Amino acid sequence: MTRSADAIVSLYERHATAYDQQRGRSLMEARWLDRFLSLLPASPSVLDIGCGMGEPIAAYLIARDCTVTGIDSSEPLIALCRERFPKQAWQVADMRSLALGQRFGGLIAWDSFFHLGHDDQRRMFPIFREHASDDAALLFTSGPSHGEAIGMFEGEPLYHASLDPAEYRALLGENGFAVVDHVAEDASCGGHTIWLARLH
């Protein structure tokens, strides 16, 4: 399991083109993105953590007048972001050591944060806090319960992990976030387990 977790960065670098081609653009996430946006001020700044190639999530936010800063550990995926959305800010960075020196009105980690191991996930919550401005909203996906799972992508193991929901609530609270909503395995959103929180 540890080896598969460590291989995530390399996997998305080597298979960036395949990921770009296979990533759905139907935006089943729109309802949650709209709820996230409803908590933000007009023309907000949003940090997209694990932004991939910027579609469809960042593209949806940009179309709704957000200023997006996207970070991803895959240089080929960030190159696609820069090509498609040159007016936004894109950086190759590992979320586990993120220190941008900026705060954002919204933070999103959709289908990215859950590739980290348990301890790395725990360490992300202070990082979320450090990049959140007053009243910032945070939207992320996780698994439904504590554990690890291995999927497959391009014939290679694809690591996922999750903490227990009670631990996510505790970590959010310890870092100043209140849970706005949480749905486990949301059938209207492809079975995603989703957290929406707000700094208070």
C-alpha cells in the first residue's frame, strides 16, 4: 500500500494524456460546486489543490468569475492548464508541502486529497487552514470510512485512502472549520463522499 501511495505522482506524470482523455466532462459535480460558490464572495479567489488539467472543475469556476490558482504534482497536467487557461495561475507543487504564502476565499481538493496516505491526510488540515482567508469555504472528497483501497489506471495500481468521518470532523474543527454538509457516497454525484466546510 505504501509503495502504491508513493507512486501517485509518477503515475499522473506518465499518464497525463490518458487522464486528460478519460476524465469525464459531464460535471456531475456542478451541484456541489454551486453550493461551494454560494459561500464565497463575488469574484472570489479559489485554490484548486490537485487541479489536474483544469477540466472540468477549474473551468467551471473560471466561467463563474473565480480567479483560480491551481496546483498539481504532475508537470504535464499543469502544462495543459497553462495552455487552456493562460490568465490563471498554475504551479507544479506537492500539496503535502504546500506553502504559497497566500490565502484564498475558497479551497477545493476534488478527487485529489484522497490519494494521500492517512498521516499525510491528517497533515493537510493545517495546510488548508494556512491558505484559507476569513470565512473561506473548503470542498473535498474522501472515502466513506477508514481504510485503503487500490484501483487501477492504465494497468497500474491507483492508491486511495480515507480516514473515519469522525476523524475528519475532528480535524476540521481543530483547524477552525465547521462542517456545512457531508454526504457519504452521494448517488447523485457518482458515489462520491463529499465534505463542504467553512472557516469560522
